[in-house]
Amino acid sequence: MSAIKHVFLIIHILSVLGGLVLLLTALPKPKKTIHVGFLHSMLTALVAGIALVGINTSLHASDPANYDAPDHGKVGIKFLVLLIILGLTIKNKKKSEVSTAVWAGLIGLTLANVFIATSL
């Protein structure tokens, strides 16, 4: 089960980094757009994150001495931030150009999610 946890963790990290890279590719362009892959990347991060919470809960239930309980407060905040990211993405994905504020907001929210994951 621990090996599966590591696989999902790698998928989760790569999908968040991929989404961030897709946003940053629009940096030099005067017209900011949301790449269709960004939505797919964030949805992959959501599914992998939910799987990680389930796996961590299962591992803790089977052996509490070796595995920490998942921090559900942290998970809830990350889930809320990801829902905001997904909402903004779905609302603006078909537009030929998005405002710089929306584009920068998506970058900020994605970086905030990474900060929450690594520091709290």
C-alpha cells in the first residue's frame, strides 16, 4: 500500500507542476490564454489528491504507530483552493483571451496550494 501511495504522490506532484508550467508558458505572450491541458492537469491533481487522502487514512487505520493521520484541515483548505482554480479555469477556458488578473490569480492560487502542501 505504501508503494501505491508513492505512485499517487508522484502523479499528484507532476500534475501540479505541469499545470504551473502550462500557465507560465503564457508569460511572454501579450494575450494570456488558459491551455486546455491546465484543466486536465488540475483534475488529475484532484483525483490523485483524493486517492492520497484515502490511502493515508487506510494506512493510519491499519498501523497508527508507523503512519500519521492525514491533516483534514490542510486537505480541506487545499480542496477549496483547487475548487476555486477549477471554477476559474472552467469559466474562462473557452475565451480566446483572459485578463492578466485571472491568469495571475490562477498562478497565485496554484502556488498557494503548493505552499500549503509543503509548509503547513
